[in-house]
Amino acid sequence: MAVSLDAGTLPTYLGRRKNMITGYWTAFVEMVQTPFRHVELVWGIVPLYFGLLLNELTSPKANFRTAIQTGFSFLWAGAQWLYPYFKSRGGPHLELDAMLPINLLVTFLVIGFGLIALVNGLRGRFSKYTAFLGHTRFANYFTIMIFPIQAHHLPWTWERLIAIALFGVPIWLVLHLGLMPIRNQK
């Protein structure tokens, strides 16, 4: 459906577009800030930021060192997301009924990919179709962005999911170009 942009409708159309981008920016900033507003999330998110910066200083090619970094980051995040669901009634056990199905699916996917990446990295070779797990840069970005959602401090929404995708490339470019002088000193 084409939008007629005559002199009368142009300001309204541009205003709606600006509000839409502002909404995504607000969702993005909220996802970045939320872990630092809750003490119980800080010790879970700081190693992921450290991993992101460390990964930006390593080779852009998939290798076993980066696979180990990916595996650790994914397992760390998955453990943080599962920890609140361990209850100690007559012995520790996991209460998964308290998790939303999407949170449960994402948590176990992240843990599964983390185990595969870590095992491949430690073995020193990638199994068939798993070399993508050696590319850690974007993996850490997505893990950091979904961290407050998976930790149940923010709900899953389409707006947040679009914000993660929309700002992924600009954030990567800023990190890539900003850290290039440090990366090239090796």
C-alpha cells in the first residue's frame, strides 16, 4: 500500500516514523540499562560485556578459541537464567513450571549451543555444521540484549525483538571500528 506524501500528510507521516524509531531506541536503552538497575543481575551481565569486548579484540574468523569464548558466554547466561528456578524443598530441584515457554525454549537453546561450542573448542575441531559457533561477536551482543528479558525483568515483546535486530549492525560497527586501533596493535 503506497502512502501519498503530499504537503498535508508528510508531517504526520514523518512524525509517526520518528515516534516508531524513538520507541525502538527507548526499548533498546531499557534493555541495556535494566541489568544495572538490579543488583542480582549485575554479576551475571558484567562477564558478558567483558566477553563481548574480549571477542572484539580477537580474530574475526571462527576458531577454537572463539568457540570456547562463545561456549562460556552461553553457558554463563543460561546458568544465570536458570538459577532463580532452583528451589530447595527437601533437596534442590528445578521448578520449570514457573518459566514462560519462550523463556524456557531460549534458555535451553542457549545452553545447548553453549555446550556444543565449548566441546568443539576444547576438542580443537568443529563438528559438521557447527563452525558458526566460532563466531562470537554477534552471539555475545544478542545474549546481552536478551539477558534482562530472560531474567524476567522485562517481558518479551515484538518491539524489543525489533530493537535488538535494528541496533545490532550499528552497535557492531561502532565496536568494530572503535576497537580497530587496539586490534591492529598486535
